Amino acid sequence: MSWPNSGSTRKRILREPLCIAVMLALSPWNVEAQQLASRTSQTERGHKQFQQACGFCHGADATGARGPDLVRSPLVAHDVNGDLIGDVIRHGRPDQGMPAMEMTNEQIADIASYLHARIAESTASSRIPRSYPREKLLTGNIEAGKAYFNGAGGCANCHSPTGDLAGIGAKYSPVDLQARMLYPEGNHKSAIVTLASGEQVKGKVVHADDFVMAVHDAAGWYRSFRRDQVKVEVHDALEDHRKLLDKITPTQMHDLFAYVESLK
């Protein structure tokens, strides 16, 4: 057997199988499958970790026992990759009988993945059809909702009916709008990072843990800092939503929703 005369041709022949393998490995379908498998594995680890450390109080399926139901917990619903769950696990809630527990970031991320999967399961099993009658949701008073929006609710401090909420009632179905109003999604955290020199860097939080803080600054640059070398102030725009869920009454909630839905 003889090789082709051209050295470049011989290299191409040897390289082609490797290129094909790399292309297959990086194909969108394969990457998506790998990501799904990784999430599934993380959720399974989180389930085992949760049963061992938390199931005694919160139930093996997280729906509550001696401790509260975590599937319906506002804190868990607003958690992003364990940022809120981790704080509760590490510091506990002594006043409510929950001890502090030492866990790694990976263990907390696994438990968070499991709890979010449980919420998704619960939501899917009780999902209201998109065709749910509008009048059954709109039981509140629009004027009372407007007064709450501009007054006791404090909504006007961050939102405007002629700004970010303009036309929102026509943008989403009543079911979706109510869900977004009560449980807004996405990363809404910003931070001010003060360096030892006194310089301040402000931007949207990209990553935060016990050791590193990273933000996208006003110019769009990715900036990361060691937590022990800077002072960090984090503002979470969703914090007011979490606090609102603890104090808003059913009547106020229905009135506020009726007002927000009327913004078309």
C-alpha cells in the first residue's frame, strides 16, 4: 500500500476523522444532550443530599413535614443557583429551629437544582390553561390597585405605567402576567465594588460567591475581583418583590393585578 504523493493530502486524510469527531461532539444537538444529562445528574445528586440533610424536617419530596413546604416557598422561587438557599443552609434559622449546616458550593447548587426541579414539576402538574377565563382572574378593583401601586405597595419607586410597564397588559395573557408580577424572573442584581484605591466599579452582577465578585461595568467590560480585597455592595431589585409577598393581602394582590392588567 502506498500513500498519496502529496504530504498535505496525507495530513488531510489523517486529520479528517478527528475533525468529524470534533464537529459531532460540538454539534448543537450533542451539546444540548450533554447539558441536559449534566442538569439531570445534578438534580439527582441534590435529591439524595436533600433527603439526607433536609428531608427529616421538610419531607423527602420537599413538600413539608416539621418544617415548611419548600416547593411553595417564595425564597426558593426567587433563588438563582443557590444564592438565597445557600445563605439559609449555611446560617440556618435558629429562631425557627433550623440549625446551620456546613456544605460546599457544589452541594448547595445540587440541592438548589433539585428544589427548582420540584417547583417545575408542581407547576406543570397544576398549570392553568392559557385560555383560562380572564374574568376569573380579574376580581380586584382597578382604582384600589392604582392607589396601592402608588402608595403602600411602593411599586412606583421602581416601575412606571408609562415607562417599563407601558402596554404590559396587552403583552402577556392574564395568567402569564400574574405569574410575572408575583414571581419575576431573571438576574436583577447590581453591585458597587470599591477598590482599595477608592475607585468604584458599578455594574450588573455576573458571578458572586464567597471568594469572587464579577460584574459587567457600564462600558460592557467583564470585571472580576477577589472578595477579600474589595468592598462590595449588592442591590437586588427583586428584594422588594420578595418582601411584598410576605405582607400583601389577597385583596391587595387582586386589586394590584387588576390595575397592572389594565395598562394596555
